[in-house]
Amino acid sequence: MSGFFLTHGSRLVELGFDIVPIKPGTKRPNRFGWQKYDFNALPAAILAAPRHPRALKMPREAYYGVGVKTKRSSAVDADTPSPRLVDQVADWCAANIGPTIARIGQPPRELFPYRTDEPFRKVKSDTFVSPDGNEHKLEVLADGQQFVAYAIHPGTGQPYYWPDQGLIDTPRSALSVMTQKHAFALVDYFNATCAAAGWTRKAREQRSTARRTAADPHAPLPLLAAAMSVMSIYPETYDRWIAIGAALYHATDGSAEGLELWDAWSTKSDTYDGACHSKWETFAGEARSGAGTVFFWADKSSPSWRKQPDVSAMFDTLRAAKPDTFIGAALQQRLSEIMKEIR
């Protein structure tokens, strides 16, 4: 018996989607680096290929499910057992992004596909725990991810289904367009809705937590400003934007100056909406990141930034002095200069 990749794949390609084979019993492709491969012609090639009379089986992909790459076809994955929350997400999407169809694997969870003309990276919400112990989260699948379109769900043992109109009857061009700004706004809405319900925000797992919390998260403001001045334009992802905001919060003890650094950097983005100010105090709590995170991303953006004479001198001073005695008049002047540069 052929799989959905063979029976549905070519039709999805005709409709404008980029497909990927889904390994049976899973929700994922079986090939490492699948994002780099073009599978669109494979279903037709399998059907057209001559087979030896003794061959008992077709290539393994013929028995696979079919997924859709989300670089050009983003999707909202409402991963929650709350029917009411799924409905709220669906209503928000319809009102703010546009109408779409729904895919169901394990009810009441639903996925809503959209079209993306300017690819962006995945955006995800915080994870919340309701009083009954259930977890609730949302992801906007984008560049680098995929969603299962047609396959057997590994949890239910039943096919994924589209209750209204199937994806094989929906041209990609007919889907509403989702932007990165939509994704950010949706995640903010989801987080706010869960928080308003009184659900507990689940702390994200951190590797080497003991080491992280034992380290001093602080650094002098001028040094943080120097790091932010070389950092790439905000943001590659919503998660990185949040991570850097949280790191600056703990590196500066939630100071107004730390917020100003984050906000000044954020204004470089086309999606800037002033949300830094409302987000800032949500970072209060145990410091699991700090200056080291800021410096890490600065190194990624500009590997040689630490070699600048003034920056090198600040690192030397930081190693030799306590943070609370570090900032002097000269460095405060340098901070003012750097703030002008990054605005």
C-alpha cells in the first residue's frame, strides 16, 4: 500500500507547496539536513521509474507521509489540550492575519497554514501549565521547519485530517499572508491569554544551570553598550530578541539604562513596535543569563570587536575590578558616545 507522499505529494507541489517525506510512525523527515533537499519531483519520479519484475517494493519514500516545508508556507501550531484556547488562537488568526483552513492530528490541537512571502525563523511562545497539570504552548513554524500535511499520527494511530477543506484542494496562493510581525503579535497574545488565565509560566530548561546561576551576570554599562553597538540588526528570531532583553535586564539589575540599550537596538528592526517597555519587567526573577549572553552574541556578529582598544581596556579593567566600582567619568562619556552610534 502506497503512502501519502506518493498519493498526495505531486498534487501539493502543483498547488505551490514544497514537500518533504515524513518517516512512518513519526512527525519528522528521516534525512539529516532535509531542509537543503528538493523533494518536489520525487513522487512523480518514483511513479515513472521502471521497476524490475522481481522487485517487491518501491523506494521507501513511497510508503512515507508527506509534510510541507514552512519557509514559504508558515503555520501556526496551537499545541494545547484546551479547546477554548485553540478557538481563541483561531479567532485571533482569522481577525489579524486572515482566514485559513485547519489540520488536526490529536484533537483539540490544531494547525493553521499560511503563506509567507518574506521568510523568517520560527517564533514560539512560553510554555504554560494550567491547574490540571496540562501544558500549553504555541509555535509559528517558519524557515527551517515543516508540518505534517498527510500521514498517520504516531499518537492516535489515525490519519491527520482537514475538517473543512483539505490542503490538497487549497492553492498556496489562496492562503492569507503571514509576516514576522504577525508571528510576534500572535505569540504576545498567546502569552498574555495564558497569563490572564492564571496559568503558571514554565521556566525554560537551561544547560549547566548551577554554573550559570553561580556566575556574576553583571558587567559595566559602557561595555554592554559597546557589545550592543556591534550586534547584528534585531532580530533573526523572536527568541533571540527575548534572550538578549533578559540578559541585559540581569546584567544591569533591570535598570532604565539597560532597557534603553535594548530598545535602541530594537528600533533598527522593521517590526519595532515599542514592546521593549512592556516586556522589560517580565524578566524579573532568578538570573539565568546576563552579560555573558550579550557578549556571546556580540562575538557572533563581530568576532574582532573585543580587540578594539577601548573595549579591550574595559575588559582588562573588568577583570581587575569589582563591577560596582568600574564605571568612572571617562567610561560614562564613552557610553554616551556609543548610545549615539547605535541610535
